[in-house]
Amino acid sequence: FHFAELSYHTSVEQVKSMNIDEETKHALLTQLDQNRKTEQDVLNDLIEERVLLQEAKKYGITVSDEAARKFAEEQYSLAKQLAESPSATDQKNYEFIQLYMQENNLTEEEYIESTVNAYRNILVINSFYEEISKMQPDAVDENGFIGIFMGGFTASAVGISAALIFGYLASLVFQP
């Protein structure tokens, strides 16, 4: 098994072994299959995240423990609220969180704590994109959301472009 396939199959086996109704189990398995990524996709995502976090660090962009924790709590609270909506997807997402917590013997507090670092990275990357868009507002006006990326490459083309290119080349050369 490749790493991505292993984690996919592990998740599938976990869902299959859960003591839940068949409709929920089917919905979770369908969602897992739709979200399945190749090993290269996973590797590319990890490289992109690392490069963006390194560039954000160069710009001095950080997120405090308190801010990351607050955001994690807000996301969990939002998932709870959305579970009350008529959307089956929102309900299933919250059910999946609850099942994950149950399978891993986590309290709400422990679950939230386990998500803080991931949310910190999301907040840092979003702040970095905002900073880049401030540096090149015309690119955003001319090209919409994609202009954030184009403007960023224009403003700091050498550093970011080189990091992305070398990261991509490394992913091609060093395939696990």
C-alpha cells in the first residue's frame, strides 16, 4: 500500500467497524471515497503547505496559541450548530466528528486541542494570502481571487517562485 492508500483503507476499515446505522455508514464511506487523494496529491499538499508556512514566517506572520485555540473552538461550535440544519452533509460532518471522538476516546476539549495546530497553520496561511493581496491589490481587482496568488508571485517572485519550483522538483525526484 502507498501511504495515501493505507490511510484511506484504515479509515474505511474504521468506518466499517463502527456501530452505526447503515445509512450513516454508507454516507461516510461515500465521503471518504470522494475525498480520496493519490500519494502524489498528498505529497504536493504537504510541500505547498510547508512552503507557504516558511514564506509566512519570513514575513513575520504568526498566530498565537490563544487565537488558534479560539478558532478551533469556533469551528467545533459551528459544526455543532450546522448539525441542526436541514443539510444532510452538515449533519453527517458533525456525526463524523462525534464518531471520531468516540473511536479515539476523546472529550470535546481533547478533540478541540487536537485540532489547534492544524487551525494555526490555516490561519497563518490565510494571513499570508491577505498580506500578499495588500502588496498587489490591482492583481486582485484585475484577476479576482486568483490574483492573490499572481500578485504574490509578482511581488516576491524570486523567493516564493524558487521555493515552489524546488519543492515541486523535489516531489518529482524523491517519490516515496
